[in-house]
Amino acid sequence: MTQSVDSDFASVEDRRSISGNLGTIGGCITDWQSQTQHTVSLSSAEAEYLSATKGVQMIIFKNNLMNEITNKIITPSMLLEDNEGCIFIIKNQHTSSRTKHIDIRAHLIREHYTNKIFDVIKVDTSEQDGDPLTKNLSVDDHNKHSKNFRNGKPFVYQKWDDLILEISNKD
């Protein structure tokens, strides 16, 4: 299970960012969202963090649904993020002067990361399939992402077994 999350920092007139989320199970798109954030973010990392929080909420929902249907939870799910500042905020539990203003409700993401409900994976910005949900793209970029969606493979590791082994060995 993967959730690609992205945001377009302060792109609209009122300086609010746009969040984009694209979720898959087994390579098939299960959910997507493109929405203007409710608050004004002070940095691109904060905008991405708020988008990632929405993505983690979807992961939790899908895990609960899968558990109800199959009595199995898929963990760790993969949160695909392209912003290194956001990844740092997720993985590090301390609050600094740069992050103390972020709403406490958004910090649920840290708790679920600590409990290994999901793992954050850095993806290259050019490979972020959440991009079309947050901004206008060039024709080439749009066609590349659209092809990924149509093929049901928004995110596929070449060596899936190696990835699972890598995630399970993280302590």
C-alpha cells in the first residue's frame, strides 16, 4: 500500500497551499485528493507535512478497512514524499522554533511513524505522482504521470523483496 503526497506551496491568491494525495493498493489507484489547505503554511516543508498528514489518515483508513475485510493489516505502508524537510520533521520527534507553530493535530503522523504503521520513502520530485493533483504540468510531465496511472503502476520498486527486507530491518 502506498500513498504519494505532494503540495504546491502558497500557489493560490490567498497564499494557501494545495495538497495532493494519491493512494494505491497493489499498484491500483484506490483514492486521490486535491484540496486547498485550510491554513497558510510558513514553509514548503510545513505545506508538505500537512499534505503528508492527510496521506497518513488515508493509510490508517485503508488499514482499518483491510483489517475488517481480511483480518490483516498491511504494515508498513509506504508514504512517498519528495521534500527532505518534511521527511526530517516526520522522523524527528523534537520540536524546534521552526516547527513549534504546526498544529498539534498534524503531529499524529509522528505517532504512527513511531508505531511503524508506515515508512517514509524519499522519491525524486520528477517521479512524484502526486504532482498532477497540485499544479499544472508541462505536456510531457502530464503524459508521463497519466501513463503511470493508466498502467496501474504509480509506484513500483524493481526489487520489491529487497524493499520489504530493507523496511523490516529498520530499527
